[in-house]
Amino acid sequence: MTSLIVNLEEGVEESFRFPAFEERDVDAGPGPPARSDAQLAEFQQDAVRALHENFEKRRAATGLLCLPTGAGKTRTTLEWTLRHQVARGRRVVWVTHRIDLLNQVHRDLVGLSWLLQGLRRKLSISRYDGHGADLRGAVVLATAAALLRGPPSPKDLSRGGFKLGAIVYDEPDPALAGEVLEVLERIQADRKALLLGVTSTPLRPDVEGALQLPAFFGGQVVYERSFRDLLHVGFLARPIFVRVPLEATDGATLPSAELDLSRQGPDLTQALLSSLGQIGARDEEIVDHWIGGATRYGKTLVFACDTEHADSLAHRFAARGVLAAALHGRLDEAERAARLRAFREGAVRVLTHFGSLAEGELVHDIRTVLLARPTKSVARLLRMIGCAARGPRLVPGKDYFNVVECVDGFRRLGLPLAGPVVARWLESDITREMQPARAPGDSEVRRRGAAACAALAWLRARGLDPQEYAFWGELLWLRQDGAERSVVVLAGSLGAVEQALALVGPALASEHWRAAEEHAVILEASGALRAVDWNDMLFDVRRTKRLPELRRVTDLRPTAEDDQASGALLELARVALERGVEEAASSCAGAWEQQPPLRARFLSAAALQSEMLRLYPQMYAQARLRQSQPPPPPAWEDVEAFVNLGVAVACADGELHEAEHGTILIGARKVFQLEAEADLQRLGALVATVEASPGDVERAARRLRSDAPFATVLCVFDWLLHVGIADSKFVEPERVCLGGVAALLGLSQDEYRRRCSWYLKIDPSVPIEVMPGTRTCAACGASFPDEARFCGECGVSLGE
């Protein structure tokens, strides 16, 4: 068979290396029109101004610049470097860990030498790496490894008519930055030289390593724009996420030790990735999928698991008639450049790649990024998709690009991938998931039918019209007996369910389940999922060690038979409500035998009975609500006081999280019985006002203490506990704030500690007291000590 992999070796030098020193005439090279990024975008101009302000006007010694991959961070930094440092006779040392990044900066320096026109006649560039140790240039390009082996002295860097003006540390690795920064401090000439860090890692608390970076640079973030920011201004194209489940790995044996290490670490281990890359049937599925959508996908960059996988995938594409080439670190500089050039010019349609692309190696008109290399890391995924994110400013008409994420069932192995997290963070409302082209089996049809029946019944039990809700897909998990179970996910609730699922993987890895368990009340109160279903799923996950997965099911729509089955299920729950659970349970067998819609959806009468018992608490709670007297008009001063306390607790850690905002709304509704539409609208406006301008905490606590019954005060405090943990973390400032609020509300230390023990388990030094008796929540059946006035499972008040 003749290989269709493009032969790029003819006419290419056997090796290519930059000179240790070179000097360029700034008037002799290509001018600005030769580069597509000759003119900086508005945000890039803002970044250069911010750097000038920080270092020249504020006289700061350090700073950090954060721009995502695809945003031109190298181009932006070189604008400041050449015009504000080199033009003034100052030497710049540019440091990075990777030789390919350093080589790209070298190319960009040559191509941007015109920035010095009218300011200097020549630009000199030196290399301080594994092949050279020259320090004469106005810009010294150094690898971190070379500096660690033999750091130059400040005197060495101040010769030849230049004084050391700035050190640029490009893409600092948090794991190594401390050691490298020690070296940089020694060559800073009494720290008179400026130190600038440049990174594409998002400075977000939920991205691994991100929080360390500002600290390395004096805590000074000079300028930051996120991927999402640049989507909103139209500089970057919008990603369309396509999740492709792969069946080949379902039966594959992956190394259990590497799976365990990958669960504990920030990403999959290289050994696990290499094992994945050796599954030939998986590669065939990937190639099949791409060929099926070749017209849509167009020019594609494929991220492979390792070097061998990149070569193997390129051969597989070629064998199917696709012009393909592999790109990885084993290629020499000239061959790598030639393959990239062929991809850029269209001679190669699919480029399989292992490693990282430097900023200047990006090909602007890539239409698809195919992630054959799975990742848990949000930072890594953002860098990978950033390779194709250049938008309409550089590629007219390119408003979007495809991100094809190969899904290997890792979520169910305790390894949730980063794709859904990034899609939600980027506010992508066009996330799609493609299923394998196969007809569902009988068990799958029955499982989805049962899920649809339960969803319809739950909506009706809450007094809602099912026709106003669209089904998105299902939340699927493995039960202890090996069978699969799923529940319907509504389109409007997808974000809430994804946010909750993000807690399950860390819980499985750490065996700390409180945050995931606490989310049951939020999911039910927001109408996303029943608390009982969420708790059932967590119970099974803890025992099977297999994570659930969200599965898009485009044809999951309620049928007439689903409607009939849900009506029959509701009738059984009404029997339980009116004549007792035992009678309803005994009726299930006859209903299952006599009604085909029920028999088609539930495997047995026992399965039907189990579903009826899950629905019954909702029916009971609704009946209690209808029988109760209309609540008195709310005291809005008390509501405002509660909201002020909730916002104070939420903001104690410096950030008001969306989950905390939702918990404040839910708590106010529960405590003050706000159900009328006008009251809910007023509550929403009140919360927004207080969040924008918080009130006096002490005054709010005094108001509640003097005006509300003590039972209400206790319920208020219990909800404040839930606000504190709603963002899945409980830090010292929140603990201090809650302790202060407890004192202001008149709670004794014993009461405060006891309630923390009941609901949060945050004070292990205080033993949980054995109470003389318990009370049971009528809505969900959970048991609590007699003194508890608030159900920690479903959020309802337990009364006086």
C-alpha cells in the first residue's frame, strides 16, 4: 500500500540551529505589512499600557501578564520588550523551560525587528541554551535548564553597552518556578531589573497551579484576559463541543495502578495515556468519526497520547485516503517547520500532534481540534483548544471552530474529563454530544422509558405542565447489581446538574462526600433532580467506584405511553397518600400486570413499587402545603436581614459564588414561606440589591434576634451554614464569620457547636452528643435529633 503521509523531507536541511549571536538591521527586514498581527488588538494595547504603568509609573519590580493561548501573548510582550526596554538601551533576558518556545520567540524577534525603526539601527539576539552561552545581545534568549546549570553574573549581563533592564519568564511552571526564580533573583543586579511573568494558565481558583503563579511574582497581576473575555469581544472564535463516546475502550484492560494515580493527580498519567494510545480499535473509531464529518471538520489538529500514537494515527488517516502528517518532539527543527508549513498551506489536512505548539506555530485557519488525548486538566484543555481559537480578526468568517472530545468512559472510572467543565465555563449553549450510530437495545429503551415516566410524574406532582419542559438527555450510572439506571435531565437544568457532577469525582477520589451530598437539596429545590435520585446515585457510586455520566439523547421525548405510565404511577402514589403506603405497595403488582405501559417501562412490580415510594414524599409534601393555612404576609425587614447575613457569609472568603447566591434565595423562600410570584420577584430584586451593596451585619442580626421567634432564628442560622458550604468549600474566614453571626443571633457556644456537628461535621474536636430522641422529616424520611428544626436532606422546617 502506498502511504499518503506527506513526504516533507526533500530539500530540508538535516538539522537547523539558531546562531549563538546574530545582529539584524532593523530597516532591512520585512516591515509591518508582512505580518497579520502588525497592529495590536485593543486589549493587547491595553496590556502594553498596563505593563508600562506598572513598571514605569508605579515603579513596581514584578508583575504577571495572563493571556490565553491564541491571544498573542508573545506578540504583546515583545511590543513592550522592544519599545520600552531594548529601545532605551536596556538588555532583556527571556527565559522559558522549552526550547521550542524559545525558538519561536527568536523567530518573532526577527520578524518584529521593525518595531525599533526610528529608535535603534540594529537588534542583536543571543542564545544561552544547551548549544550556546552568548550574553552580548540586546535580547538574551535563555532556557531555564541552562540558567540552573550555570547562571551568569549580573556583571556579565551588563556588558557591551547594555544594562540589564528586564527578565521575562515565559510560561513559568509552578512546580519548577521557585527554583528558577531563585536563580533569576541572583542575576537581577540587586533586584534593579524588572521581572515579568507571562502565562496562558487561567488565574482561576479551580485551575491547578493557578493560585501559585501570582505569588511567585509579588502577587501583582498586571493584566489578565480570559478565554471567555476574548470570546465576548469577538477576538477568539467560539468553540462547538462535540463529545464522541468510544466503545473500543469499554472492554479494554487499563492498568489499575495508573488509574488510581490518575484519580489522585491533576491529570491522566503518561503511562495510562500510552496504554490508551495502543488500542487500535479506538483509533479506528476516531478516524471513522472524523471521516463521517470530514466536510464539517475541515483542517484538523489532532492531539495524540504520545509520539508513537501521533505516528500511528497519521498512518491510519493516510490509509483511509486523508492527507496527514505527524508532529512531535522527535523531529528536528527543520522537519518540524516543514510539516507545519505544509499544514498551514493546505498540503496536509490532518496534523496529528504530541506535545505543545508554540505561539508562533499556531495555524490560524484550523477548523477542528480533535482530542484523542483525554485530559482532566482545565488549563491543559484551554491551551489545546486555544490552538484553533484565532477568530475573525485573523481569519475572516471564522466565528466558530469544533472541539471533538473523545470520551472513553473515564467518568465512570472516577476520572471526569475537563470538556464539560470548560464548555460550561465558556458559557457555550451549543454543547453537543454525538452517540455511536446504533439502535438502542431493549434494556436501554426500558431504562429510558422508566426515567421519562418518573420525570413526568414528578413534574405533575409539583403542579407543573410537562409540555413546558424539554428533555435534554439522561444522567446514567451503574448500580451495585451491575444494572444501569438513569434519570432524565431537563434542558433548562443541564448547567445545575453539570455543576453538581463536578463534585462527585473529587469526592470519590478523596472519600469526602459532604459537599456532593449537600447538593441534593439544591438540585431538588431548583427543580433539576429529585434529592432521592441524587442520593441513590451517590450511594451506588461509593460502592461501585464508577462515576456517572451525562449522556445526550436527542430522541428522548415523552410519548403517549410515557404519559399513560406516569398517570398510573401518580395514581399509585395517591393511593399511598390517601389509604396508606402498604395498600399502595400491594396494588403495584396488579397495576404492573394489568397495564402494558407500566410493564413496558419497569422490569418488575418491585421496580414499580420502588419508583412509587420515591414519588410518595413529593406527593405528601404537596398535600401538606395545600392543607396548611395561607402564610401571613412576610416581614420584609426580617427577609432583608436574613439576606444581609447570607451575603456576609458568602463573601467572607472574598467571592460570592453562584451556588451561594442560589442557596440564599432558597433559604429565604423556605424560612419566610415565600411562594407567591410577586414575593419571589421582590426577593430576587432584594438579593441583587444587597449583593451590590451589603448592609450592616450587626444590625441585621439584632433585627432578627429581637423580632423573630427563636425557632426562626435557629432555622436562619441553619441556612447560613448551608450558604457557607454551597460553593463546596468551607474556609477559615467563613468559619469566623459564622461564629460571629451565631453570637449576634444569641446562640450559645454549645448550640453553635451542636448545629455544626449535625449539619457540617466541621468541628471534630466537639463530640456529637447523643440526643434523647429523634424526629423524622415528613417530606423525605430523614432522621434528626429532637432539637433539630431543619432537615439537612431536603431543607424543610421540622417545626418547633
